[in-house]
Amino acid sequence: MNNTITIKNCRVVNEGQIIEQDLIIKNGRFEKIANEVEAEGEVVDAAGLFLFPGVIDDQCHFREPGLTERGSIKTESLSAIAGGTTSFMDMPNVLPPTLDLGLWRDKISIAEQSASANFSFYMGTSNTNIDEIKSIDPSEVCGIKIFMGSSTGNLHVDSEDALNDLFKESPVIITTHCEDDPIIKSLEQEFLAKYGEKIPVEMHSEIRSR
């Protein structure tokens, strides 16, 4: 098996520049990128094509466990790498929601068996799981997600005290879905009165814009 690939004449997109260059890949790793290299192994002429670094998707919803009829870690990571995304960070709104480290480790175990890309997973938050959040190892968990509006299961933080504790005590990056349930429900009623059950999809952002 030939483990060396030379890509010639590609337009390398990197560090804010687009430069026509060659590169050599050995055993799955970039060996050399230069204006011109001596070809080794399999040679690919990429004239006119762009070469991008692997994309990191820091917010995705792969829906496993519990909602795999919508997508799984296996299917969605395959889709990701087909489009050039080589790393993903998955959200906690699955069933059951990822509200403790045991459930987080369950997702890691699934990904170790089925993911085709690099992966990490957010921990979810609730009004009552601050102790779980404080026990996170920052070298393992990529961040926490706070849903200030209703989401899957108990993934909802509407207590001011809980929010203060989470922002004060979290040992990792915090990502927040900032919505206000009473305002959204009021706007939903306004749009239902105007459009009935068939509210145009473009109105979604209007309903959830506060």
C-alpha cells in the first residue's frame, strides 16, 4: 500500500492567503507544503482546485442518543468529512439530555466506535446541576451549553441564581442560547392569530427575535 500522496498545483487557502502550491502527505500527515515539490508516491493534479484546512464545527446537533431517526454520530460525521469538516463539537440536547458526566462519557463511547471525524461534546445545564458542572475536567469537556429558553427535557435554565452560579463557577467555555420563553409564547400566539397553524417558515426569526 502506497502511503505517500503528492498533490500538485492546488490553490492552498491558509492564514488569509490563497497561494498555488504543492504538498506531500505521508502516512496521513502533511509532510511538506511548498511552491514546488518533487513528486512522490501517488500524484494528484489539482490544478484549478482549492485546498482548505479541515473545518472545525463548534456547534452541531447529531441527535444521538435517543433521536437517531434524525441523525446519528456515524451518519452525521460521515456527512461532515464529505464536506471538509474534520472536527465537531456536539450539543447536549439529545435523549436523555447530557446533564451529567456519566451521560457525557456515554456519548464519548459511542463516538469512539462510530465517529469518522475528531470529536468533543458539550455538557448541558439545568437549574440544578451546578455540582456536575463544577466537577468538569477542562482537558476533556469542550464547554457547557446554557439554554435560557426551553429545550429538550430538563435543558432549561431560567433561575437567576442558577445562571449566576453557572457563569461564576464553570471551569470551561460557556455557550448560551439566549431566548425568553414568555416573550416567545406571546409572539407565537400573535402569529397563530394572524396565520393559523401554517405560519410561514420565514416568520420563525420574528417569533424568536427577542
